[in-house]
Amino acid sequence: AIEVNLHDGRNALAKVIGNDPDTDLALLKIDLPNLPVIVLGQMETLQVGDAVLAIGNPFGVGQTVTSGIVSALGRKQLGINTFENFIQTDAAINPGNSGGPLVDKSGAVIGVNSAIANLDSSSSQTGSIGLGFAIPINQARRTAEQLIKTGKSSHPIIGVSLDTRYAGGGARIAEVLAGSPAAKAGIVIGDTIIEIDGKTVENADELIVAVRAKQPGDSVKLLLLANGSKRTVKVVLAASSD
């Protein structure tokens, strides 16, 4: 059972509408009248150095607010989630903050607190060291909307596996799934994606983040490099659950 406790003293059992392990997000519903709401912010205007507040219940001591700044955007390769595109902040985030909001100076939610960095596997450190990570609100919003609509989350894909060891610049194709959008567009093993919709792709992670920012059914333009020659293809993104 999951119980939600409100700041005004009310509590209610929550129903799990759905969850998405790839992004470490779940959606709960409670049946109470006159529920307070919070405004969702805009990631497009968020910049490194912006002031933020992290709200949560660290170590179970009660609702706590900590302050800091946006330390970095688009942080990935942390080994935390399957899909990573975190906001990094130095606002103190500790066990118990996960799922709480990261808000901007106007009080709008710009992220969902998710994790903290540990020093190393042998360290006894269990609290914040100024390296906290939050899931961007635009990603959380998309996931929530999908869970409300269908009870499950799907993600846009082009239908390829990428060579994560490739370090030559761009995203090298290691496998193309039969019948996938990539296969229909003529993408083949060995092609390297160097741009998506006119934006340079430096590595596999950048391509994944760019694709995940889209919706299934969206059309993207990819610039490919193969054997020294470039070509452009259009790909209509499919859903991961298809």
C-alpha cells in the first residue's frame, strides 16, 4: 500500500496509474477534494547558474527546503537510470528527497529530484556532497501524460543499436532492426549519424537524448556519414512499445 500525506494533515491511499522504469518515474492518484497544485516550469529557459530549491523529506525528518543553483544540464553516463538527461544541482539532496520537486525562483517545478552521487563504492558517505540530479520536468510531463492516457509509457525510437565504444564523433550504427523506421529510411550498419534536425551529434548519448525529446510519430532529419560521403534521410519515429 502507498499512502500520501499532505501538508494540511490529510492523507489518502494512492493508486498507481503506471510506471516507467527507464526514466525512474511513477504516477500516483489520490481521491481527495480541493487538492493544491503547483505550476510546471519551462526547461527551454533554464540555464546553468539559475537559482533552484529542492523540496523533500530527507532522512524522514520532515518537509525540508534546500537551496542551490543549476550546476549542469543534460548530465548523463552516470549509471543511475536506463535513460539519463539530468539537471545537476548543488542544492542538498539526500535520501528522502527522491520524487520531490526541484523548483525555480518563481516556484515552478523544473525537475523531479532523483539521485545523488556517491564518492565511491567503499565510501560510507550517504548524504549530499553537492552533486544532486533531477529529472527534467518536460520529460516527467511527457511520461505522466502517457501514463494518464494508456497506463504505460512508450518512447520514440528509430530502431537501431548504437556502437557505444565508437569515439570518432557521431553515433555509429551497430544494428538495424528489421522493419524499423531506420530500415525503411535506408540506414545500414556502419552509417554514422552526425546531425539530427540540423544539430550536431557528438556521440551515441547525444543522439538518444535528442530522439527522446521527440514524440512517436514525429519526423526527424538525420545527416549520415559513410565511407566519407554524407547523405540526409527522414525518419518517422516509432514507439518503443510497438
